[in-house]
Amino acid sequence: MDIVYASLYRRQPGLVPPGEKAEVLAALWAHAQPADGLQHASARCEDDRVDLLLYLLARPADTDPCPAVAQTRTLIARVHQASPLLSRRFLPPHPPGH
């Protein structure tokens, strides 16, 4: 199992809306696909961001030295794009290398 830490930054830092942790995790699960290998996720909401710990099935490394990081980037980008809640509250995830 691989564990990846990721964050989404708020468009407007400030107070955390009640129930946001559950909303973010629900959006993540709603848009996760079997190929993502998502097994478990946890979240922590801060004034300026939401931090995620994603537990993924380990996969053999092909050409990418960090396949779990690439999987996570793909998953979070998909969820951010598909979820009105996430796209309204959070900035898009940074592209690789930023």
C-alpha cells in the first residue's frame, strides 16, 4: 500500500464551513475509479487548505519512479474538475513539477 499526502488550497482562506471534511471525502469517493486504487482516505481542513492522506494499492513502477504520486495527481485533478463544491472552494491542483 502507498500513502500519498496532498493538499488543495482555498480560493479564499478563512473559516472552514461545517461538514466540509465529509463533503470533500464524499466528492473524492464519488469520482474515484477502480483503476485509481483508492483504498482509504482521510482529510484535515485548515483555514487555507484541505490536507488529504490517500491510501492506494501499490503498483509496480513502470517508467514513473513514483506511480502513487502520479495516480494521486490524476485522481485529485479529476475530482476537482468534476465536483462543483471543490472547484468553487479550492484552487485547481498544481501541475507536476510545481
